[in-house]
Amino acid sequence: MREDFIFFPDSYFIGDPAGWGLPFEDIYFPTADGVTLHGWFVPGQTGITWLWCHGNAGNISYRLDNLKLLHDKLALNIFIFDYRGYGRSQGKPSEEGTYRDAEAALAYLSTRQDIDQSAIVFFGRSLGGAIAVDLASKHQCLGLILESTFASMVGWMSRSFPDITPDMLPIKYDSLSKIKRVKAPLLMLHGDCDEVVPFESGRELYEAANEPKECYTIEQAGHNDTYIVGGEGYIAALQGFITGLERT
């Protein structure tokens, strides 16, 4: 299976945080293999920093409404970045490349003296969930939040496309084999009407994860509308999890 079946980057920006009334910094930072990536750092009012690994399509500007909601409701510092080949980031996307990109984003945060290095939460949505799991399996974090993500690319594709066999999938994104190495508290959120990543795939990953862990089912939500359909319950689940992390 070709990588352009998995990755759908876009270089066109539909806006920036300033257009949504948010202060932000344009950040450019290098990866270990010499690729320059782009992201936005949006300061908040709490000591926690949210490192955001987005899904497989578009770029960070496609997440502006979600970014605004989370910033206003949770008041966290948020660092959202584009993988190689997305937005203003150089390069071409690949599975190993996205892992390196998340490593580079975390390394960038380690250079900031204005954030608490012990209070970084990894957040991964959809494909970004697999990237966040990989990062959390190698680095400590205050907490891990996964939304609308899958146990493995092979398992997800075999559920959605029964004719696809494992040998046809050079891209693995095998979170199931990595989740046991994650020691941080986990919150998983998933819509029970997800038409892209089956709810059962997310549940499989959740069941394999270590305690402490929480799962929040967003009733009637699909793949891309969790934060809209979820409403106050969605925000309350995030707030409750974050509050618990702050007490540890």
C-alpha cells in the first residue's frame, strides 16, 4: 500500500490562531535527520503544556476551531505542529518520519524555559494517536490522551477493508505492541458512531493499556466531530483528567 493512501497533507493555510483571537508564536524547529518543521505555540494560563499530534489530513490550520475550544476551556499551553510534508514543514511524510517529527517537537519543548518540563501531556488524534503512543513509549509524560485512534494500522484496515492482508501494509503504526510500555495515565475518547476508525479498534487498544486509564465514549459522534457532538461532556472528561494529573 502506497504512503499516499495514508497521508493527505495540504500546504494551504486556512487561517492562524490570531484570526481566532489567540496569542501564538510561529515556531520552526529541526528534526534529528535535518528536516525543518513548523508549528504554533499558544500560551495558556496553567502549568500544563499539551503536545498535539494531529491526524493524517490537512495541516495545523485545519484544527483552529478545535484549538480555540481547548484553549478557552482548558487554559493549557498548546504546541501543535505539522509533520514533514504538511503545511509549512519540509520533507515527505512517512511512518518513521512522523515518529522523528514528534521526537523533534518534544525536543523543542525541552528548550523552553517558560514551561514546566514535568507537566507535558501528549495528545494524539486519529493517526496522531499512534504517533503519540510511540512517543509515550519512549519518553515520560504527565499524561497521554488519545482520541479516535486505532490499535494498529493492520487491524484497522482489516476491519474496514477485509480484502487487505498484513503483507500489503508496509505502514504498521502498531500501537498495540507499544502501549504496554506507556506508564503515564491514559484517557481515551472515541465516538461510538466513528465511520473511519471502528470503535472496537480503539477499545482493543484501551484494554491492552496499563492502569491508570479512563475511557470516555462520545455518543453519536463520528470520526471528525467528537469535540462538537461531545459538547460539555467531552470538555468535562478532559477537565477531569487534567485535574487528576495536576493533583499527582
